[in-house]
Amino acid sequence: MIAPLLARFPKLRTRADSSPVIPQDQRDACPGLADDFEVIDRELTPSFAEYDSTALREQNRHRRQQVLILFGSALLTGLGGLQAVFPGQRWPTILLAVIGVALAASARYTNESESLQRYLTTRVKAERLRALHFRYLARTGPYAGSDRQMALRRAVLAVHHDKEPE
């Protein structure tokens, strides 16, 4: 029961490997689309992998920062209780102040680093590129004509420039 909770727990160091949109075994099941897969691998997959990996790294960074703030807050609460138990001792007060300042600095860094915003921005780009895989393979919209590869290149460039692909 605890394992599913820990599966999403942030890692100290993460290797953000992007998994392919269409796995190789499913590609092998559709030999008629081999030429389309080659175009996708050349024009679309590198950009998708870059944005997907960046989004995964930023997501982990944001989660790690939030967990640090959560654990720090719990530690501060415990130290406040310890200070109430030992009112004549100075060390809980000093420790409380030091950890409080460190936690405040960490929260400010979290806010200024904008890891959540970078995660959301790169995740949107990755998902737009993921959708392009299927639109291209389905030959719909601008990918139905004879100039499909050029339309795909323009769509990838539009995503790079924060525009909605046509």
C-alpha cells in the first residue's frame, strides 16, 4: 500500500529518460507505416524527447522542493513543542531560528526558481508534440496532403516558438 505513494516520491538525483511515444513492438506491428515512422523519428522525436526529459526533471525538482518544505515545517513544529517542554533551555530556540531561516530561504528559492512554471511549459510542449505523432500518422488536417513533411516541420517549429501548431 505504501509502494504506490513512494513511486511518485521525488528522487534526489533523477535520470529523466523520455520513453518513446510509440514503442518499437507496436511499430513493428504496422510495417505499412515504416516510412512515416522514419519521418517522425527524424523531424519530431528529438524535440519531443528534449521537452519530455526537461519536464520530467523539472517535475522532480519541484516535488523535491515541496517535500523539503513539508518536512522542514514538520521539524519546526516539533522544535516548537520541544521549546515548550524545555523553556529554560536555549538550544531549541537557536535551532528553531536557524532551521526557520533556512526553511524560509528554501521557500523563497523554490518560488524564485520557477521550477513549476518550467515544468508546466515544457510538459505542454511535449504533449503538443506527442499529439503531432498521431495526427501525422492519421494523415488528418495539414498532414493529409502531399506536403506532409513540411507541415510537420512547421508544426514542430510552432511548438518551439510557443505557438499552437496548425
